[in-house]
Amino acid sequence: EKRATPYDAIGAETLSMLVDAFYSRVGKHPDLIPIFPDDLSDVARKQKQFLTQYLGGPPLYTEEHGHPMMRARHLPHIITPQRAKAWLTCMSQAMDEVGLEDMFREQFFARLALTAKHMVNTPNEIK
Ligand code: HEM
């Protein structure tokens, strides 16, 4: 018998709502607007595929795009610690909006925070 995954716990519908709530904030965040395309529908579609497999669901992202190599795919974009923080703020607010439950939310967010840190490829500007 297969063990229940975090993907089973959140479900496809809530995951999709989470990603939509997240990108609607990304599209309004002054630190993130400069690096994202105006039309966020394709990145949202890919993020739903990615997070599905990240949480132990079917490998939808890999099936369509190959190995995730997330850090490498982010290298063309300037990602500073400030932008990582902005990304995580948008995610935390999206989690509030869809009402993720405490334990699940805490673990999922902690894991995303590590991944976000790993995506940083440029220091904050020294002013
Ligand atoms: C793509 C920014 C963290 C997953 C992108 C793109 C940008 C970006 C600019 C490209 C959008 C486009 O032009 O299509 C950031 C920033 C982050 C961050 C500023 C802050 C640390 C993360 C994290 C994850 C993630 C933590 C996963 C947990 C993705 C995925 C894509 C993507 C799946 C689509 C990749 C593809 O094109 O196949 N991100 N990202 N990102 N990001 Fe991030």
C-alpha cells in the first residue's frame, strides 16, 4: 500500500488555488514585477506541475519539461535575498488566503524557504 503524500493532503484543487493566489501577488509586488513576464499564466501552469511533484504527486513537470534543475533554470534571472524574501511573503499570504492547515503549512513553507534560499544567485545591492 502506498503512503499518503503531502500532495494527497493538499489536493490538486487547493494546490491550484494556492498557485493562482501566489502569482496574483507576484504580479503586484514591486520587487518581483521586474523579473516576471506580464502574463503569468504559463509560469503558473508550470508551477502547478512542479509543486505537484515536489509534494510527492505525479511527475507532471518532468514529463513535460525534463529534469527540474530549478537553480539552473533560475540563473538567467537576478534573484537577490530581497527577492527571495518577497517571493516567500507572496507565498505566505497565498497560504493565508487558501487557508492551509497549520502542520502541513508549516512544513511546506519551511521546505519552500530552503528552496528559495537555494535560488538566490546575486547579492543585495550595496547602497
Ligand atoms: C520560474 C523567479 C523561487 C519554481 C521563475 C521565473 C522567475 C522566477 C523570474 C521565470 C518566469 C518566466 O519568465 O517564465 C523566482 C524568484 C524566486 C523563485 C525571484 C525567489 C527565491 C522559486 C521556488 C520555486 C520556483 C522556491 C519552487 C519551489 C519555479 C518554476 C518556474 C519558475 C517551476 C518555471 C520554470 C520553467 O520555466 O520551466 N521563477 N523564483 N521558483 N520558478 Fe521561480
